Amino acid sequence: MSTNTFKSNVAANIVTSGNTLYTCPAATQTTLIGLTVSNKSASSITANAYLTRSSVDYSIISDAPILPGSTLVVVGGEQKVVLQANDILKIVASANGASDAIASLLEIV
């Protein structure tokens, strides 16, 4: 019998070298049901989101512009992303500390 658990992972002040937002635990599958990145700064920024599997980065979104004071919905609505055990969700921004990210997840163990 599987156990389903909703989770919310957050990262404040995303950096240009990237932040790990979530790592899928062993023996777990996770559905990414929502991913938003906000721009807290007074200037436009860009954001990238990656799924890393076996040390290879796969782009979810690349160099997406986010206007000052707005939010980019990377995953949501009808789109979902399935993460396998040990997959990593990473966020990168074009300016240090200018953005936050929130991931809404459903873990299935």
C-alpha cells in the first residue's frame, strides 16, 4: 500500500549558482504539481529550472523573464512533472537574492 503526502518546499533568495529546491527521496516517486518563482527586485530577471537525474541537468524552463514584482508559474494547471528517486529540482536566477521559489509536491512512497 502506498502513502501519498502533499509537501511544499521553499527557497528564499535564489542565487546565480543555483539552489536545490527539492531532492526526491529513495524509494519514492514525486509529482511536481506547482512551481513558482517570484521577482522581489526592482529590475527584470531571468530564471531557469532543472531536473537533475544521474548528474545530468534537464531543462524545465530556460532564461524565462520575470518582470519586477511579478511571479512566473513554471509548473501548474494541467502541466505536471514526475520526479523519480534521487532526482533533484534546481532553480537558478540571473541576480543573487532577487527571487524566491515555491514547489508544491505530492510524494508517493
